[in-house]
Amino acid sequence: MYKILIRPVLFLFDPEAVHHFSFLAIKFFSRLGFGGLFRKVFVVNDPRLEREVFGVKFKNPVGLAAGFDKDAKLYNEFSDFGFGFVEIGTVTPKPQPGNPKKRLFRLKEDKAVINRMGFNNKGVFEAVEQLKKKHRVIIGGNIGKNKVTPNNEAIKDYLICFEALFDYVDYFVVNVSSPNTPGLRELQDKEPLTKLLKKLKSQNAKLAKTSKVKEKPILLKIAPDLTEDQLLDIIEIVADTKIDGVIATNTTIERKGLKSHLILSEEKGGLSGKPLTNRSTEVIRFLADNSKKAFPIIGVGGIHSAEDALEKLEAGADLVQLYTGFIYEGPALIKKINKAILQEMG
């Protein structure tokens, strides 16, 4: 129904406007009591789908990637569509409007999206207020720095977000791989990244001790555009800092092989969706093989079918996340993936 009736109408309008409209619609129907119907249609309840990864128990291995519910407005409602976890953010210490509009583009022929949103969000403390509601789903907190914060002061921004969210999320994701904040990807270099992650690990231990709880898992989200040498550096950094895992991958700045109109496909920003399927799987496999599966991996990038998800799991991912595939394929995709995982198990 989504692909036949709903998507063709939504795709007639501006992507960012549709995003906001979709949030209003989901909230409206949930308040009318449709959440139970959504759960009945989309949720697959089976204990065989449960996964314990980096000490967190997930109801199923299919999550919603960061960037969709930036301000933690609808995480419970998204769980009604069958997601086993929802990653909020990227949040920054101070609210920021992001980059000038227009900044979100559909590449329909490629089943892709280009975005240069620029960490638009209402700030970490607004997200905290939203997260004070009872959670029906595992929540990840994706943290970043404000655009105006120079890289040599970036650690302060990440610490502010980490401390604010500590009591409200189940795991953290350090985002240094978005292409839409100037200079951010420079923080992926070995020295600054190691320093940042060690500082967060240290603060994690302090907060856990003060709150008398376990430390929160910390994951690193990496770009698909890293070279093999850089990926080997990532493996070393994970071992050195003892963080809990990697999310592979963020959006790409690569534009090879796109079918869409040249002017559209050359828009600046991060490309997500089907053109990223193979590269993100390659990165997952490289990390898993070269680390001898030393740490958990969440696979994301170009998952538009159950087969795409299974390929990432086979390559070494422990969990998967959707973003652009959710836009193009609709919530039925979550159910299809979970059903296919069960079928693979026999």
C-alpha cells in the first residue's frame, strides 16, 4: 500500500516538507490509537530475533538510523513499525538551524537521497526533555559538535552531549563522519579521534561510578569514503580506546555511476540509499575480517530489501539500520527483514 498509494503522493512534494508532514501524520494517528494497529501489522514478535550486543538486549536487529528522529520526538511511535531500536540525533550542545534550504534532494532513478542538512537540531537539552518519556524501545544517542565550534575545542561539545544524555540513552554514537559540517571529518584522523574517544571513555567511567550504573556502550560512526589504511587505523583505534563498536557507514561524498540528472546528482552533501549498498557492505566485511570480529558492527547504508540486510549480516554486521530504504520502501521493509532473518535460521 505504501509504495502504490502513499509514496507516489509524498514524492510529489519537497522532501524536507514531507519529512515534517510525516512526523505530524504519525503523531496524529498514534494519538488516535492507531499504534496498536501498526504493531499488529508490522511488528514481528519472536524470541529468536533477540540480540545481545555490547551488553544491550535488542528485541530485533533492525534499527532506525540517526538523522530521522533528530530531536527524539517519535521514538516510541517508530517502535510501532517494528524497529528494534531507534537512534536519535545527531544532537549538538546548542540548537542550530543547519545549512540553508534547499538541502535535501531525492534521486528517484537511483533510489537515493542527497542531504546537506548540517546537524539541524534543537539542541541536546531539548532532546533530553523528549527522552524523559517512558521508552518502549532501545535508544541510541548520536552526538556531534556545533558548526561554530572549532575542531580544537570539539571535545567539549561531545562531552556536553554525552553528560546530558547519559541517563536517557542505552548507547552512544560518536559522529565525526558527516560530510555536512565543515572540517568535521578531520576528526576521523588517528590522533584527534583517539584523544576524543579516550576522553569520552574516561567521562563514561566517572558518570557510571557516580550514578552507580554500568558504563554506556560507545560506538564510532565512520564514513564509507575511508581508504583501507584508514580503516586499519580505525581497527587500531577501537582496540586502543576500548570503545564498544563501529557503525558502518555514514553517507558518501562519492557520485560515481548515478543515473539521475547531472545537476541533481552533483548537489553537495552526503549521498545515501541504494548506490551505497555495496560500499557499506565492503567496509563491514573489511572491518570484520581484518579485526577478526574483535568488536560489534552496526551495518547501515543502502538497505532497500531483506537481501540487502542479510548481506550485511553475513559480511559481519551484528545489527542493521535503515534510513533511505525506509523512505523508499516503507515500514513493510522492517517486517520483511525480520521475517527473512527467521527464515534463514530455519
